[in-house]
Amino acid sequence: MQVPRRRFLNRALAGLAGAGTLGAAWLGTSKGPAGRLTRLLLADAQRDITPAPFTPDPTRWSDNALTICWLGHATTLINFYGVHILTDPVFSRRVGVGLGFGTIGPKRFVAPALTPSALPPIDLVLLSHAHLDHMDLASLRQLGGVPHTITAKATSDVLAGTGLERPGELRWGEQTTLRTARGTVQIEAFEVKHWGQRWPRGIQRGYNGYILRREGRSLLFGGDTAQTSLFTGLLARGPFAAAIMPIGAYQPWIRSHCTPEQALSMANAAGATHIVPIHHQTFRLSDEPMREPIERLQEALQREPVRLGLREIGETFVCPPV
């Protein structure tokens, strides 16, 4: 029997309304990755990206010092006595999966403190692992020149087409010496507590922290890590003028990302004089409030605040001379 048109439309609309109600309920309560991502994308679409609080001027930095500037997320620009190093470069509006028409993933809250065109010539690009918010191919394609690149094991294939020639892979405990017009930099990879698969999953890829040495000074880049006793083993390889450490995205991802207090504890275990916090305030990757990580770190360092190198995106820290 043929259903009258009006009755059919009423039933269809009722079905859509019911599906919409169920969808809204799922969206509001789901704790799975799909629910989290959907809520994130809906919220992101309604807001602007704010400018970085500070705009650094690398042309004014001394080549006779160790200078560290936080550009956002895990991206730092380092002038290591005249050698320019860029860690985990991410300048894109979003990080995530590229689908041709755009990128599906978290949107920046704060713009990068410098654009790729404003960077000085880069001698070394240092990549901790292949996660989408650390190895952003769109950002890497924007880098000028032909910088040397060091990355973790089983990750150099991801960099095909970026213009980064002959990226070198380091496994935990391996080291290499980079020779530049300004002199040499020794780079050593060490183990952290994280994971390395990149979407789509399937290939087990490496994930590194790094030690950088030049002109008798050492710098530690923690990459991405959860709390681990592995930093205690670095004490004999220092002392370190500073440890660049991740402090955000720990709730509920505590098995992959450390808290601010844990980051400080690991920097202390390695014997670092100063701590430069990264991996917060830029993308919402977790549930803690955006300002919570830096506020907790400041509280943990309230008795020795001079050890905190910087607080805001765009700030610059010059390591005091020995």
C-alpha cells in the first residue's frame, strides 16, 4: 500500500529528529577519540587564532651565546653559538590529516611567533618523532634553504617531497656530528617514554629525545615523553645549560605525556640548570585548561623561579654564561 506523501515526510522528519537527538547525546557524552575530535572541530570552527604575545627578532641575537626562543607547541628556534636549529617545526593553522581540501585536526589557539619566511637560515632541523603535531609536512615544505635534518628511526620516508635532502636517522644511543660554516654540533639521540606510529597506523616508528653539544656546552631537547626514570641516566652526560621539556596534553593521556611537575623532575634528574617548557598553549590536545600546565610549572618552581626560562609563546631565553 502506498504511503501518503505527507505521512511519509512526517515519518522521515521524525526519524531525522530522533537521529539528531541520538547524535547530540553521543557527541555530548562520548569519551572516545571520534567524539573528542568532533567536539574539538565544532568548537575550533567558531574562534579566531590570536597573535603570539611576543615577536622575537633573531637578527639581534648574539652568535656568542646559547639562545632559545619558543615559537609555539614543540617548535623552538635555537641559536647555539651561531648555529641555527629548529625543533619539530609546526607553523600550520591546523595539525592532523591532510585530505586535499584541507586538514582535519586541532586548530591553533595562538599563531606561531615567527613565520617560516622570517626565520634565519636554518642549519639543522631536529625532529623528535613522526606524530602529526611534530612532523608537519606542510610546515617543512615552507622552510627555505637545504638544512640538515635529523630524525628518529623509521621516519625519514615520511619526509619524501618536503625538500629536506638526505635526512639522517638516529636510534637511541647513536650520535652524529654536524659540520656547518659556523662550526660543529654533536647530536645524540636518547630514549624517552612515548610512541611513534603515524596515521595511518601500521609502521612502528621511532621517537627520540636529543642532546646537543657545542662549544663546551650541552642542551637537552626532551621531544615528547611521559614520566620515566630514563632521564636519570643522562646525568653523567651533562651538565645541561637547559632542558627543553614538554609540559602539556597529560589529561587523560598521562601514559604518553608528562605533567609539569614530572617534566621538572626529569629535568632535575638529568642535571639541567634551566627548564624551557613547550607543548602547551598552542593546540588543545587534551582536557586540562590551556593555562594550567604553565601555572602548575610556575608553582612547582616558586622557590627557584630563575630556573624557568620562559612562559609565553614568542619569548626568548638566553642561557647565562658559565
